[in-house]
Amino acid sequence: MSMRNVNSTERVGQRVSSLFGVTLREAPGESEIESHSLLLRAGYVRQLATGIFSYLPLAWRSLRKIEQILREELDRIGGQELSLPVVHPAELWQQTRRWYDIDDTMARFVDRRDRDMLLAMTHEEAVAYHSATEIHSYRQLPALVYQVQTKFRDELRARGGLIRVREFLMKDSYSLDRDSAGLERQYQAHYEAYERIGARVGLPLTAVQSDVGMMGGKIAHEFMYVTPIGEDSLALCDSCGYAANRDVADFALNPERTEPEPMERVHTPGASTIAALSDLYEITAADTAKIVFYVGTFVNEQGEQYEKVVAAIVRGDLEVNVIQVQNLTGALELRPAQEEEIAMTGMVPGFASPVGIDQEAAIFVVDRWVADSPNLIMGANKVDYHLKNVCYGRDYDAAFVGPLAAVFEGASCAECGKGLRMVRGVEVGNIFQLGTRYSEALGAHFTDENGSERPIWMGSYGIGLGRLLACVAEEYCDDDGLELPMSVAPYHVTLIALAREENTHEVAERMFATLTEAGIEVLYDDRQDVSPGVKFKDADLRGLPLRVVIGDRSLANGGAELQRRAGGDSRLVPLDDLVHEIQTELDTLLKPLCI
RNA sequence: CGGGGCGUGGCUCAGUCCGGUAGAGCGCUGCGUUCGGGACGCAGAGGUCCCCGGUUCAAAUCCGGGCGCCCCGACCA
């Protein structure tokens, strides 16, 4: 499992004097976050436009190492590597509806023959399309194909350096099965492969249940790197291990079970917010319910889009989880409603309630805790009045009842009841059980033992390579620069020559050759017009795991100095032992990254 | 798409309020000195001041429009 090819004839060495990609003393004013700034300063990446980056040789070597790890782990679970186009004809995506369902995030263009084309955001369509012609029989299943390919998504806002970009490299794999049990197995295989990948690149990953988003399908997990700079919020239970993205996180509440009392209208002058209402009466926000208004985009049977107001009702002390509203109602899109749009429903903002409102006026969605809690306080749809003892089912109805409230720090775990912890995370990878949505849309069928034609069950699994590298950089760095793990670092060793004397220079040159011949990957700082301080600073910044110094002083002391980037004192090693000592260090540093 | 900030040499930035010869530090080139944690001296190169238009005798600076980049939010595999 070692990254290094001791027996290979390939020699991997690079002179700093000719390295394409200089170090920067000061970070360009492009980023706030550490990994971005360091990758720029160390000469790994450069930005070409918002969210569009070039990988300079150092980053590219790291990415290829990551890619190789991914390849090995995918091959290990039966994957076959292929390569699918980045440019797709619109027809494919029209057949799965995603041409219409996805907004400007999809980059489109028209070719010279006036055909609609797009830049692929992902490759389910292409895989399903090819499966239709390549897979005919149950005997050809299960199958697993994967690629490492460029994706383009014109995000509304790219940010965070390599964390959220518009063009990026992704490993995407697609499983093909005859039934859901087969899909389940391949899904599980990916789950385990992702854990191995995390271990091999040295990145702690937390698997969380996640929303399926534009992919469709049912079950999905995201593999998260937990960090304050993460864009996603996660709910974790330290007690039982429950982990979920905030978008789908479940939690437990124990609403008070009182007997329903008669509803009555009360005067509440000026109390247009939950807080004001709580102050006015001896109640807590949990005794109230509020409505959050959205306007949803829906599709009718004719395939026409239309908008309708969505009224989401949650307890006054909780927040609405928009994703869950979207999932419950089946809305393509939800946006906050304007005051006028709310007024059209007959409800009064600040004093709104579903009581006495025509069910057709809006789509009412009620959180299950509201539905389970009798005697809540809601608006009376009249300024300065509220209703007491409102009960779901008795006083009003709803189109949907379900989990709607967003999880929060300290909420009770739905599995074990202990307190949930909220953290931030970056989504490095994900796995989806798609089902038959794409295969049905694109006619990817096979014939089973009984001779009947059935759709292929698909799964889709992604890992962002650049994002993974950025997370590794984020995890492994200090004030002086990067401290990359051996499995990801572009070279194993940086060899620094501090040669005033001609002999020292010759020794360093010879050692550069010797090390590379021994299969050690070396970045050799051969610059003769640069002071030692600069070389040390640059070496620290680039963050290769091992540093070897050959200088007039070290030779006088009897050899070369060997030191780890991440802590550890420098030690003198006789030149004849250097190859062996480095290989020992290399194995030591690689060991915890092997599985 | 809403809010905020920025755009001047390769990089970091000053100059803009109050119009009048385009600057500093770092980097780069040459020579010399230095040489184990971002050395120093001397000499030098390098700029459509984001773009277009307007005002003015005169615009980096004022006015209008556009573009780009960063951050927050909304959004999003």
C-alpha cells in the first residue's frame, strides 16, 4: 500500500531553481482561510477567476497522489475506471428533467449547429445512457464504474479558496444493480471505501445522514471534515453516534400533554413577535406557534410551473428547516414570501394563523410537535389579537404534517435522548442511493432470469479532490506553513543545500541523484544565490514531511541533517546511512496512513 | 440576487476627501559584500492607476455607466 515505488526505475526529483510556482512572502489578498492562503503562498495553486483555480506542479502532484489512492480503493471494491465527457447534449438532461429543474448553476451554451449543450455538473445521465446500451442482462450486474473528471457548477457564490469552487475535479462512481439489495451492498462498500480513503490521506471524516438534493433518491450520507470554516451544520450525538446534516437532522421533543381547552381570542396590543408576546403574558415561546411564509415553485400534471404560498408552522421557540419544508411539499424551489403575497392569503403577518383560512389559500405545512401540542397560542389574523388554546385537527388542518423544525444545539437525540452537539463541516464526499430514477428516464433496463425487463438500480458516489486537498491543508499546518501527510505531500523530502564550498555543493548534487535513484521523491533546493533563512522558510511553507540539510557545517559534523517538518529535532546522519534513514522515516510516517 | 468592501509595477499597499511631474516596502536585473531561520550597499528595469464615457486648461483623484475580485447573507452534491 506504500506510495513509493522502491523498485521502480522512475526517478522523482525537482530542483527548486526551476520549479514552476514561487513562494510568496505575503498572501495575495484573496482569502481569509488558512488553507487557501498557505496553498497560494507555498506555490501550490493560483486563481484564474472566481472559483476557478489552476493547480501548479506541487498541487498537481498532490492531487495525483490523492487520485491514486481513490483509484486503488475504488478498484478494491470492483470499480472500473472510465472517462466521460465534460460537454453533454441537452437532450440527456432533458430526459431526466434536470435541464429544467436546475437553475443557472448549470452552464449552458449553444454549439454552431444550434444545439443546446451543457457543461456536466455530474454524470448520472451519461452513465445511465451508456448503461442502456452496455447492460442487457442480469448476468452483467452488479457493475461499478468511476472516473476522475472535471465538473463545472456555476455556483451563486464561490468562496473559501478550494473549498467551494465552480470548476473542480471529482471522483465520481456509479453503481449498477439489479435490485435495491444490490444497491445497498455497493452503497455499504463505498461507505467503507470512503473510511479507508479518509484514513489514507490522514483526514478525519465523519459520515452524516444527508439530504438528497438535486440528485433525487432516498438514502444519502455525506463525509464531512469537521472544522469551524465548514459551510454545513451538523448535529452529532457523542453518546450514541447519531450524526446528521442539519438539513435532515431528527431530534426529540416531549410536548406537554394537556387536555384541549376552548379556543378564545385575546387582545395583545403591539405583540407582533414571539418575544413581545412572551413578555406580555406569563408564557414561554414554546407555548406559541408561528408561521414562516415562503413562495414555492411547483409543477402541475401538465408539466407547467406555478407558484403558491407555503405557510410553515412551527413552535415559537424553534426555527424552520427550509430543506424539510421543501421535501415535505415537493416544491422545486422556495423563497421567502413578500408581505403582499402573504396578505393575499388572508393571513396577517405578525398575527398570522391558519385558523379560519381557506385551505386553498396556501399550502399549510405543520411541524409534528405543533400537531402534537394542544392549546398553543397563535395569531388571530387581526392586528393586536391572538388566539389561545389552538389545537391542530380541531381548529385547523394542513396539507402536510411532518418534521419541520430545525435541530439546535442541545436538542435531544432522536435515537438515545442525549444532547446533540452542533458543529460545522466541509462535505468532502457523499454517497447516494439513487434508485431507478435515471435508469427509467434514460431506458437503462436489463432482462432478469424470468425474461422480464427491469430498470437498473443506481447509486452515485462523489469525492472532491481539490476540496479534499484543501481540507488536508487546513488540518495539517502551523504558523510557518503546511505540514502535509506523507501520502498527500507532492514530494517525500526537501533537500536543502547550504553550500559555500564547492565540495559541499558536489556532495549535495550527488545526494540528490542518490536519493532519487533509491525511489525517494525529492524537492532539491539547489539555489546558490539564496540565503539559508530563505530556504528554511520556503521549506517550512511547502510543508514536505522530511527535510534534509547538507551544508558545510553538517558535513564538518559528519553528515547530513534529517528532520521532520511536523515537530521533531534535527539529527545528524552519516551520508552513507542517509538513504536507509530516510526510508525508515518514510515508512514510519506512512504507516499510520496505511490500512 | 440583497448588503458591505476593494481595484495603482510581479506581491502587499500609500496617494483619491481637497484635480496639477505616479510613490513606498518586498520581489526582479547587474556589480560588490554577506552566508545556518525571509542579509546589505550601489546602480537599474518595470505602470493602458480595471474599462468606457463625461466635466475640466488639466483626472489615479470629480460625475455617470460597465466589468472584475473579496467578505456576509440568500442559494447549493
